[in-house]
Amino acid sequence: MPMRISECAELTGTTVRTIRYYHQIGLLPIPGHRGGRRDYGLDHVARILRIRWLADAGVPLDAVAQILASDEATETDGGGERTLRELRATARTLDERLAELTEQRERIDALMTMAEEGREFSPLPPSFSAFYDRVTARLTDPDAIAALDKERRIGEMFAQRGMLASPAQLAPVMERLTEHDVDRVVEFYTAYARIPREDPETADGLVTELRELIRRWSRENPALTADTVALLPAWALRSRTGARILQGFMTLVAGDARQARLLRGVLDDLLGPASSSANPATDTATDTDSGSLS
């Protein structure tokens, strides 16, 4: 029995506006007129229900149109194959959305834990703050403390922007850092803070010395170095542009051109050839002893 568009909408659990939109984009055939109104039948109801079923499953409407078209095609036209491709593409999209929602839920859980424990809201694990607190407590130079604080804030910014690994991945690496590692960081930042205050020759010597300090630490701790680099965003590890962008962020810590050159050099060593070729002019003759940390 023919029905009006309002009755069809009620029967299919949708709205008149939605049905008209399906007409507009070609998903639903427009019924003929009879007595000044359009008559909808069982075929319209069935098609609307199929459209809604696919859309509710997360299939975009343009993909719904292709699936419906392939349903109407013969097997020799490859209709079944097109449908399968569209469904697989939709499954991949849903998997991506599920991963994003899972990550978002983990962040919410972490925030709830911070609130319950009365801790400061931070995207980084407590072990991250604990390590920096240990280093700060042993620094006496105000410039060194300020530089370390900048690095800490940049780390938080990276985490907030999704540019670092998750807290669950970061925490085990931070927890493996020992008192010896704290000593090396204190040594690094104590000398690093002196660079702008020294004469050019002494400053260049400090740059070379500190870069070698990091290389030596890395040679002594290859597994920890590899795990630390793995915490960085993947895009920075696989392209020159990514390495250059990461270098730009890292040198925000620097207040002096030689400090910036040192940080770029350290990052070049850590990231390897991709980073080194990203900025071929960043190092001067004082850094000709550059080598790999691995």
C-alpha cells in the first residue's frame, strides 16, 4: 500500500528531511506523483533501512552509494568485489577510530588518577617529573635550572600534542635511569649553562666536550639510547623534514647560538643520517669529530 513521505520516515525511524537528502544525493530513487503527492512503497522502505544499517555501521554515505550500486550489478561486473573493498576500507576506518578512542580513554583514565591522587595534571608519567626533580635538586646554577625547566616544559608540550610515546611507554624508560645518568645530566646542564658566558674559544670547547659526553653515554647504554629515541615521533625518524622540525622544537631550549648548535648536533647523532642530512650547515669546524651514537 502506498504511503506518504512522513509515514515512510516514521516506519524507517528517520526523518522527512533525511529522506529528501537521500533523494538529493542519489541514494534513494524519487517515487512518482499520484494525486499531488509522492507515493512510497516497500522498495523505498527496504532501501532506506539498508542505507541506515550501513551508515550506522560507520560506512560513509559515498561508500554506501557504491555498495548499493554494486549490489545491483551482476557478479560479472565485479559488484561483489567492489562491495568487499568498500567494507574492508570501512573496517580500517573503524579500527583507526577505535584506536583513537582507546587512546583518548587512556588519557581520561590518567587524568582521573591524577585528580584522585591530588597530583598536578600532566600528560607525562610521575617518573618523568621525578627524574627532573632529582636533577634540579643537584643543580646550583640558575641558568642551568632554567634550561632544564625549559626542556621539561617542551617535553610536556610534545606529549600534549601527541608527539611523544604514551605514558605507558615512557614510564619504563624513565624508571631505568640511574644515579649515574642523573650525574651525566647534571654535568651536561652545568657546563651547558656556561656556554653563553664564556669567550668564543672556551665556548666552542664546551660544545665539543658536551657532544662527546652524550656520545660516550650513548655508547655505554645502547639499549637505553635506542629505547629513548623510539619515544620520539615516528615522523621525525623517517624524513629530513621531520628531523628538521624536531630540531626546531629542541632548540627552543637554547638561548645562545652555540647552545642551539650543540643541541642540533646531539640530535643529529641520535637520529642518524636522516637528521644529519636535514641540516648540512648546522655544524662548524669545532664539530668535525661528529659520529654515530649507535
